[in-house]
Amino acid sequence: MTAMFSTDPDFLRTAVVCATLGVPQDDWVLFWRWADGLAENKALDELNSYVDVLVAARCFRPADDAVSRLIALDWTDDEIRRHVAALVAKPEDERSRGPVTVRGRGDTAA
């Protein structure tokens, strides 16, 4: 799948976030979709799973991106997940519902 490019301000914001994090262009549309649904457990679980895989990949092979820098600063997986979720969340979502809640690996869905 090739990333679609749009003049939609939400997609452009998401594309900048993804480029900064080191997310491959083919996956940017996933982040754009997740941004719409972060209040739902399914979208948040999918984003967290993606971030876990990205962190594991960057631990094995660091890159010139924000995720690699956060790992180098000894951020925990949970801290990185929360940071990514906050970056991906639409600004109006953050104002209306407060911070994004991120469950840890051992937590179970309610």
C-alpha cells in the first residue's frame, strides 16, 4: 500500500508526526485512521501494538528518528506509547477529553 497524500490538515499533521517518529510512509494512513478512533480501545490497542513493534525494530537497528532518540534516553515502552498516542491524537480530541489513556502490557481491557 502506498501512502496517500492529501491536503487535509489532519493528514498533513499526521504525516509530519509519522515522519518524525520514523514510521514508513506506507503506514501513515494507519496513523491517520487511528487518530480518529483513539478514544476507542480497538484503535488504541492497534496503535500500541504498532508502537511496540516499532520500538523493538529500533532497539535492534536504531535510526535517525524520534523513537530511536527516546529509546536512547531510556524511556520505557509505556512512556513511548503515551508520547506517541499524544502526538497522534487530534488536537481537538485532546482538549475535549483530556490526556490519552494508555494501558501497559500487563493490563487487561475492561
